[in-house]
Amino acid sequence: MQFYNPVRYRSAHLRVFNMQGQQLWQAPLQKGTQELEIPAGQWASGLYLLQYEADGRVLQVEKVVRE
């Protein structure tokens, strides 16, 4: 996954949730990181939510379909 992660944030995380709201995975992001591999190989097909959080605030949520 590629995304924009400005250097100005002290702390940033990427989290993945299933549609039942269960967090399946999370990773801290280093300042300026713009690409991250998500280990979704064992996840079932379906809809997932990717949440980008920085400095304690949710800044973006995207729906992702795993086929």
C-alpha cells in the first residue's frame, strides 16, 4: 500500500479492521514512510477498513476489498 505520510507527525500508525470492528493488524509508521506491505495473505476474502492515524487522530479511513 502506498500513502502520504508527512514528516511533521510525531507518531503515526496504520491499522486494519474487519467489518465487525475487530482490529486485525497495526504497524507504527516511521516519519516520511510512504509505502508499507500489509500481511493479508491469510485473511478471508471480503471488505476491510484501513485506518491512518497520526498524533492520536484518525485522519483517513479507506475501504479495501480482498478477493
